[in-house]
Amino acid sequence: MITAIRKSMAAKRDAISKDEQGFTLIELLVVVLIIGILAAIAIPVFLGQQAQAKDSAAKSDIGTAKIALISYATSNNGLYTSLTLPLLQTNGYSATAGTGTLSIKGTTTAGTFCIAEPSSTGNIFYITESGGVAGGTTTSACPATYSVTIL
């Protein structure tokens, strides 16, 4: 009787092992390895794109601030006297969340200005009255000729 039970259990085990086809350990390790390689490639690319987006937000902010500053000056005979952040916002400036503090400097010559803003990546960008966005390093800011603080 014990022999019959053993034969029956052995037959059951053989039937189960023939019907169930699973993944081997090697196959699972290969899949995990492929996922690891893909992650190693994708994560640095994603982080680089994220940093570029943060820098672009700062560049966009200073471009918008330049337009708002020119609009303000046009309404005030070309002068920037008594300029405040709310007045700049009234003229179309709005900051992107997560960007740095906007600073505006000028010279003793009317109509000249430089707007600088740090990105959350640590890069500093600036724009002047006659140029486009410049900077992009951790040490650059408005040129030294722009020494009068406007805002």
C-alpha cells in the first residue's frame, strides 16, 4: 500500500512538472540585467533634461522681465525710478515657481539695464537692454558696468 501511494505521488509530481513551464533563474537574471542597463542609460538623461528645464525657466523669466521693464519705462518717460516687483508684475512679469530672486541693475545712463536671475541648478543668467540671454555659469552675472541697483 505504501508503495502504491509513493507511485501515485511520484506520478502526480511528474505530471505537475510536465505541465508547469516557468522561467528559469538564468532567464530572470537576464531580464533584471537588461532592466538595470536601461535604467543606467535613462536616469542620467532624465536628470540632464530636468536641469535644462530649470535653466530654461530662469531664461524665460528674465526675458519676460525685460519686456515688463521696457513697458514700465515707456509709461514713465524712460525712467525706472520707484520700480517695485508689484509694478513689474503689473506690466506683465510673472515668476516661474522654483526660480531664484530677480535682480535688476542699471547704469547712470537712462535706458540701460541688466536683469539677472539664478536658476535652481546654480547657473546665473542675465539679459541687457540691447542683448539676449547670456551667462549660464555659476559665476556670471551682469557685467560690471551695470552697478546701479534698480530692483
